[in-house]
Amino acid sequence: MPPAPLPEPFLRWFASRGWAPRAHQLDLLARAQAGRSSLLIAPTGAGKTLAGFLPSLTELATTPKRRPGEAHRGIHTLYISPLKALAVDIERNLGTPVAEMGLDITIETRTGDTPVHKRQRQKLKPPDILLTTPEQLALLIAAGDARRFFADLRFVVLDELHSLVTSKRGHLLALGLARLRSFVPDLRVIGLSATVAQPEELRRWLVAQDGASPMADQIVVEGGAKPIIQILDSREHVPWAGHSARYAMPEVYDAIRRHQTTLLFVNTRSQAEMLFQELWRINEDSLPIALHHGSLDVAQRRKVEKAMESGSLRAIVATSTLDLGIDWGDVDLVVHVGAPKGASRLAQRIGRSNHRMDEPSEAILVPANRFEVMECRAAIEANYLGAQDTPPLVDGALDVLAQHVLGSACAEPFDEGELYREVTSAAPYARLARETFSRVVDFVATGGYALRSYERYAKIRKTKDGRWRITHPRFAQQYRLNVGTIVEAPYLNVRYVRAGRGSVSRGGPVLGKIEEGFLETIAPGDTFMFAGKVLRFEGIRENECFVSNAADQDARVPSYAGGKFPLSTYLADQVRAMLADPARWQALPEQVADWLRIQRDKSVLPAKGDLLVETFPRGNRFYMVAYPFEGRLAHQTLGMLLTRRMERAGVQPLGFVATDYSIAVWALEDIGAMARRGVVTLAALFDEDMLGDDLEAWLAESWLLKRTFRNCALISGLIEKRHPGQEKTGRQVTVSADLIYDVLRSHEPDHILMQATRADAASGLLDIGRLGEMLSRVRGRIVHKDLDRISPLAVPIMLEIGKERVEGGASDALLAEAEGDLVEEAMGNAGQD
Amino acid sequence: MLARTEDTRRTSITARLAGREVILDMVGALVDPEASMLVVSDLHLEKGSSYARRGSMLPPYDTMATLARLGALLARHDPAIVISLGDSFHDGEGAARLAEPARAALAAMMAGRQWLWVAGNHDPEPPSGLGGDCVAEVAVGGLRFRHEPSKDGRDGEVAGHLHPGARIVRRGRAVRRACFASDGRRLIMPAFGAYTGMLNVMDRAYRGLFDWPEFRAHLLGRERIYTIAGAQLRPG
């Protein structure tokens, strides 16, 4: 069915440019005009933005304008993006055609940066199109005038939907959307997304889950020219381990020189810093190369973005802050340093290059080590085959729901049954049990404790009309200060001071923010890289970290264990398949193929469904290395559980290290010999039942669970991020979440927030789901190689040993060491003779 | 690999304070055996309900958790005198909010003992209806007990208020623990309450209180007490 003909200004505008509306743009318009919600899946450069707004623009262009004296109309179209920067970008990109067509349509942004007077004005005189973020939507619907403000709403456009739905922000947004639908039942929702594995999930996400509404329609735009992706075939030696890719910098620099504008992506901030330093070290032509990551000061980031827009940069080193579809300049090369960890992420990042759909994008992958070579290869094949690996959607988080329940009460008194129906119409909460919902309401009211001692302090209370209402306006104020689901690790400002005067002067500029956790591990005088500089750590004062210029250029780089993202399930599968199939090694660089051949001769390469476990002695230790390829998080959990079991079996494990690909455990006893004698069996060590009692016992003490609890406590409103009148930072949270956790765990382990915490940890930091699948998959398929020396495949992880930080319960041992130094100091050298 | 083997489990240690021997228990109490006296500081009872009043519904189990630890401590040492060194309650109405089971547990602990509530900044008024004696400051066996450390640094002063904690950094990892802070002349007690945080002994608030070369932090570990010199400690 064709849409109604485009209004005159649109036809003129297209014609004046020699363009015609694209098929998918008209398709989407027709469906919108028929009252349908749609999901538009299109690659970058396909005119997605215009497609998403065309239904709104045409409708607004033909609506009679408000006459003087008439009441102001409400918002017509709400656009929501995951990034503030994207909203700002769209304002510009949409404003241009609107101005050129001479349309009388107002477009404004509303983000955390919008000044108060502008927000107030927006409430009185709403723009036709409001561009905003999920957090701002939560605030808008929690206001008392929400119903009126959104009464005229016709469209919601959700940008980068694929990236929104996998997080708690997505849950918050889904709840907000359900609320908007309760105001405007025939609301049309348009989702814009990159290619995803399960589009049905997103199509459901866009419409009410009430059993009556059909799924949203789907429009798919096929990709244009295939990207040209190469793995850097380095003349240099590809390292066995590590994440720096330092070896390839001269070759990367050459590539930058040969192109107009290059985007260099890395996985972590520390890699970005390192890469930036290395490039400048060899930047003989003084090419304008810039750095961009989320920890840098905003002003500095804006400067880089401006320079990029105006085309005055030759290269920019960036982390995920630039992942999403911000449209700048003409990038003709994307370099990805380190493995992309997921095929979807690779596709997304390569989409940055060459925003004209019909020309192929050019990309170079630079693996940092040999396993990454295989991973890059697998990612390329996936990108060609169109295979996608976006993480599966999880059920809506209860801490987010708690926040929404309080927000609902802030807007107007609610009926519990009605709100339950509304909440369960949001896709992530469709399976929420009525009883669980009641417990969340109870949690919001009084904390939901079995010991019902807080009734008199209730934040919301059921009144005679059966509706829950807020008991004091100050709780609405608290809600507004604490809305959102982004809980950052405590950050400190990094401020420049003169060397050695950290405690005295405090005049210098702020360079950005850095995690407190990193600063915990360094002492005054240590050097590290930040904001493209090598800095000397001078000390901490309140919420600031003082730094000065370091004298030398060899910094101690912020040490992360590896990539920020764990290897995706899909890529892991591909890498396993590649290992098992020598025919596919031809596609790999010769030195890597050679490495695999030697492994085959000296040990074995596992068949695709098998788990290879090697044991061998080295020095005065005995090692066990397993290769599950399930990603760092799952491997860390496996390591914790394996060492507990080995302890009981008398193997005397001393430690372990985990990477994305493998796990190594070292012990005092000969694991290989014990397995030969049948004292231990690997099948028993790797049995799935480790996910029972062992997991429970470990979890109880795990710092991972405490960190997860802190996030849940903040999001759910149990503890406040900010309190009216006092800006609280992570360092100053007056009651530590760890202490609350300890008390709650021992007194009410089944409390709803503990449940939320465990659910989060299982899918997040611990990756238990993935570990469980692996253990059941390899049952009966463990291949044990008892070697008398280290195998080629084991070299990469063995090189990681010693680089890892000491984790877990060893804190008393560290205290004992520190105490021991006191004894040595007191005894002088006496003990050494 | 990490730990030096210790042949004695130091769940408590003996320290000298202004010439007098005292026992520092890893639970966070000071014991003077000669005077049959036990001292704890900064219980902050009813902190949970104090927060609940302003909308943060912290788990309401802190008071019982704190009292259970105190009860175990008293059973172990069976002192004749107990000093609660100020900030026993998180706010002035804390004592009035005590639930019946907590009130009963406290009464059982106080029975047959001399019980001294030292006034603190959170609870300057005596706790109502609980018994015991209320004092601003008290001297027993050559030691003086008060809530806030005095600036003129008298020998033998035992105080609380600051919630001392200490931090070490080893092998790329930081460990932070509550501690007794002492230079052998005066001592500051760790906070005992279940919801009490800590303030690093390197903070400005401690400036001028200690003779730094003699300073030791006695950290409350999971397994025992660790005595660590000032040079090993880190701010933050």
C-alpha cells in the first residue's frame, strides 16, 4: 500500500536535490499512516533518521498551526536515543531539511545538560519534536503534569534500539513507553536498529504485551556494498599474549598516512591511551591525531568532536563513546585494534566508515595476540555472512522497576492492579509475577522487610480510595535527584598540579575522571597514562586526584585484565570450529597457522565439541590449562569454583588466571599424575554440580556480588546517589553498601533486593548461564593431555600469570605481609645473615 | 604463597597504653583485665531506623546485629564494668525507638554490671529508660575515657568518634580495615556498629593527635589483628 502523496514542500525538497524518497522511507510512512508501529532495520547511511521522522514531519506539515490565543499544543513526537550527543546531532541533522523545506516545526533537545529555564519553558511551550534520553523520559512521566504534557503525543522514535534494549536503561525506557501508551493508547512507535539476530524480540518490544496487540511491522534495508575488511598481515612477530598491539604501530601509522581520515577503535580506555602515545611517538609528519574516550573532560571531548566535524583531523583514537551512529565527516578507514569481541560490534564500528551506503567501507583489524588473530578472522567471516551476536534480552530488572514504581507515585496516586497491568505490557516485564510486583511495591513503601518496623516511615502509602500515594513531597524531590540506571564506579577528578606540590596548590585544570578503583592500586610517585599524557600521581584530596607531568615517558598503564567486553558466544563457537579444522587455517597469517600445526604435533587440537585440558609441570609447580573459549567472566567464575574443588581433592591449588580463551590453574601437587592414578578425575572436577553448593558458598563472600548489590541498592533507591542539598559522591556514601549487604545477607537472605542482585550477577559479572551451558556441553567430552612440558597453545595464558591482580579472599594474607615488613624493619638485616 | 605462617592466632593482642597493659580484641573492643573492664565505641544503634525516617529504608537489623556481637564479647570476657564510649545511638531518639527484643537483649547484658554511657555528639543526652550511668568523661585505672579525642593529647586517653580505618596497598591491591589507632600514649577505638563506616587515619582529622614515628594501626582482619606501622599505610 503506498502512502498518501508527500506534501508539496517535501516533493520540492527532494526534487531540488535530484533525490527521490527511498522505498523504505515510503514504506515506513505508509505503515505509520495506517496506524502501525514499525521496526526499521538498516545499515548506517541508509537514511534511517529521515525515515524515522518522515511520518512526524509530514503530519506536522499538514496540521493547521495554532492560532494566537489557542492553548499550546503538547509534544507531537518524542525521540529517544541512548546518547546525549546523538540527540544533539539529530537536532542538527533534522533541523537542516526542516529549514530548507521551510516547515514551521520546532525541534528541541532535553538532556541532563539543558538549563533549568529552558526546561521550564519547554513545559509551558512544548516543541513539536522533543529529542531526549531514557532518563529524561523517566523524569517527564514522573511529573504531576505528565498526562497533560503528553496528551497530544502521536509518535515515539527510538534510535539505536538494539543497543538500548540489552541494558537496564532499556528496562527503564520500556516502562516509560508503557506509561506513554497508557496516556495515548493509539501511540505509534518507530524503532530504528542496526541488524540484529532476533528482530522478533525488538518487534515485540515496540508494542504493548497485552495479548491483543500484534507485533510491530518490520522493514529491512539490505546493506549496500560489502565492507572490505582485512586483518593486518604484519611483517612483525605477532605476540603470544597481551593486549597492546604495540608491534603493529608502524604499520597502522602507514595506513593512517595513506587515508584521509581514520577512526581507530579500541576496547578499553587504557588501550586508547597507550595507542595514542605510541602513534605520537612515531608521528614523524606530525599528523593531527586526537584521543576521545568517556573519562576525558567534556570540554576536551567537544573540542575533538568539533575538529572531527570540520575535517581537520587525520585520525582519532576512540573507545565505545563513539560506537553509536554519530555522523561526522568523511571517515575512509576504520582500524580496530584488538579483537572486536563480538561480530555485531564489529559491524557497528565498521559502519562508521564511509557513510554513503553504496561505497564499500574499508577496515583493518589489528589483533593484539595470536588468539585474537583467530577471533578477528571469525568476526570477519561473521560480518560477511551477516551472522549477528547481540546478547539475548533478559527479564526486566527489579531494581529498575522499584525506581519506576516510586516515579509513578510521584506523578499521581496509582492503583496497584492497574499499574501491574501497565508494567507487564512492557516487553521486559511481560513475565513478571503479580506477587513479585507486590513485593516491589512493598519494597518502595517500607523496604519490604520481614521485620515490619518501618511502617510509620513509609514513602508511599495506600489510602482509603485504594490508591498508593506518596507521603511527602520530599520523596519526589529525592526521586528526581536519583533517577536513572547508570551507576558509575566512584570516580575522582584528575587535576593538574605542579610536581611535588600536590597537597598545597590546587590551581590546575581538570583533565577528566578516573575510577577510584584504579587509584587504589597506585602510590604517590607512580606514573600512568591519561588524557594522552604520562602523569605522575601526587595524591588524593577529597574528590580529586592530583597529578603532575611525569619526567619520563615510560608510564605504568592503567592495568585492566584485558578487554572490557568478554568474547561473544557466537565468536567463541567460531574460534573453536576454526581450531578444529586445519583447512581453515589457510585463511590465517602464516605464523599463526604454524603455531597451530606445532600444537597439533606436540599436544592435540580439540574437536569442535571437546574441551581440551592439558597438564604439565613447570618449575616447581604443576599446571592445568583448559580451553573453553567462553569469555573472561565465565572463566573467572570457573576458576573460583575449580580451585575450591581442587583444594578439597588435595591438589593444593595456589592460584589461577583466566583470559577470554582459556584458564590456567597452578598447584603444588601433580594434577596429571593424580588423574592418571585415578585419585582425581577431570570429569568430576568439571562436573556441573559445581554450580550448586560451591557456587553458593563462594558467592556469599564474593566482592563481585557486593559490587552488584551496590548497583541494585542505588538504582532501587535503597541508598541515594544524591540527597537534596548535598551532592554525594561514591567516596562519601555515608552507609557503605558492603555493610548493608552483610547485614541483609545474614538476616534476610531472600529479600527482594538480594534476589535482584543474584539475578544480575548470574547474567552479568559471573556469566553463570554461559558457564553452565559449557559444563553441560563438555560432559563426557573432556580430552586430557598429560604433557611433560608446556604446549604451544598454553603459552599465551602462561604469559598472563603474574600480570593478574591478586583477587578474592587473600586480603588477610596481604595484611600479614605488610605486618611482616614492620618486623623486618625492626630487626634490620639480622635475619638475613 | 602469600601468608607468613603464624604460630599463634592473634584474635586479640596485648598493647601498652601509657604504661598500662590492655587487650585489643579483633572484634573491636578494648579490655582492661586488671580493672575487669570492657570498652566499645560508636555503636550507632538504630542507625537503620534513623535513615528510614528520611526515606532510606536500610535493613532494620543493624541494632540486633550490633548487640549480638556485643553479647558474644561480653560472654567471652565477662567484665564487671562496660563503657560505651559515645555515639551509642545514632540520634537522640534512638533509645526510644529500640524495639522490645533489642531492649531486652540490652537489659540482659547490663544486668549485674556497671554500665557507663559516655555522651557522644550523636547522643549528647542520656539514653532514656535504659539504666546505666551517663558521663561526659570517666577515668578508670589510670586511663581516661571520652568520646572525642582532646586536642592537647593527654597520655592515657582513650577516645572514639573518628571511626579509624587504615589502608595498605600490596601487589596491586588495596585492603582497607577498621583499626585501633595508637602511638602508645593515646588510643582511638574503631567504631563497633554494624552500619558504621570508617575514616582513614591519614585524614586531616587526625592531624596532631599522634606521635607519628610511634604510630601503629592495629587492623581488624578476618582472622586476627594485624599491627602495621605508619610508613606502610596509604591515604584514601
